[in-house]
Amino acid sequence: MDYRHLQQGKSMHGRIVQNLGMDIVGGKVAPGERLPAEVLLCETYGVSRPVLREATRVLVAKGLVVSKPRVGSVVRPRADWHMLDPDVLYWTLSSVPEGEFFRSLLTVRRIIEPAAAALAATSGSGDDLARIEAAYRRMEAAATAPELLQPDLEFHRAIMAATHNDMLAYIGNMLSLALSESIRLTSRHPDTHALSLPRHKAILTAIQSRDPLGARQASLVQLESARVDADSVLEDGGTRHA
């Protein structure tokens, strides 16, 4: 179930998961603290214990809480949370300042994306490179910043797939939501289209040339430029708070 966009009146257990998940990720219930007692939560939401326990099991599966006999549900340390889980990621996006999230994601991207670009340059097949180029051509054809989002995502995912490393491809897929938010942020720069295309073209050209060092460097340049663009947007418009 998608716990991010629940329809009004649907799935009470989903509503509980969403509310408690937001409370945990947003810091209202800190790591090491217990969730409210079952009887209190049942009264608050007007549900039975089986419904509440179903919701708790979802939070357990996402690494947010651990259920202990005679103790209840206790929030786990942040290091144990499944941060790439789409729901946990969405709750994080909704509860922290935009700039803080972007900087955290950029650190991850700097570790992963240059290495993936270098590996794609040496391991990608002809079909892989064609998919990367096709995504770039769709970026070129985009008339507006919103139209640029999907092909930009496809460009980065195609590079991950071209590594032929299942773990990297999986990480790329799991990061899609976070990456889309990052692209939305930088797309608010007034010159986003003109700035973005040459950077991505440099990555594409290096991969097509089977130049791993060039691909790595082009990726690093693109990420540093994205940081500068994001800083400019945040300075002009301020940060978003949940």
C-alpha cells in the first residue's frame, strides 16, 4: 500500500501508519521512546487492537519501531530506519527543511553517481548507451522545466542500469523519489534548461567514448553545478518547511 497519498476515508490502518510514521520521522517521538499505549491509540483512532497491530507491523517492517513484550512499540535509532523506503523518504521530505534534505542527498549522489558513470563507460552495452542517449534527447526536447523532470530521471536510471550491477540499479530505483525532489528544486533556477543540458551531454559523451575518468569527472561537475543552482534557489526563495 502507498501510505503517502491516502484517499479520505480509506484504510484506517493506513491513516494510523501515516500519522505515526510522520510523528516518528518528524521527531515528535524520539528514538528510544515508546509510542503511546495501545489502549490510548485505539481510543484516539477509534479502532480495534487488531487494526492497530496491523499498522504497527508496517512500521516495524520499515525499521521505525520494534515491538517488545510488556513494553510496547519503541522507536528505533535513525540508523536502523529504512531511509530508501518510499514512505519513509516521503515523510522525511515532509518534515525537514528543503536545503537540509538536498545537502544530505547530494552527499549520497557524490558517492554513487560518478562511480556509476565510470562503470557505465566500461560496462554498458550498445543498447545501454542508446537508452542513455534517448533519455538525453528527450531532455533536449523538453519545452518546460516540469517536462524535463521525467527524462532527467530516466537519464540517471539508465546510467545505473548500464553498470550491469544489480545493487547499483536497485539503489538507483530506490533513490528515484529523492532524486525527483532534487531535480524539482534545481529546476526552479531560471536558467535550468540551458544549464542542465551541457552538463548531462558531457556525461553522455564521456560514456559513449568509453572514457571512465571523463565520465566520473563530468558527473562530479554536474553535481557541483546542481549544488550551486540549489543554493541560488534557496537563497532567493528561502527553504520549505513541513
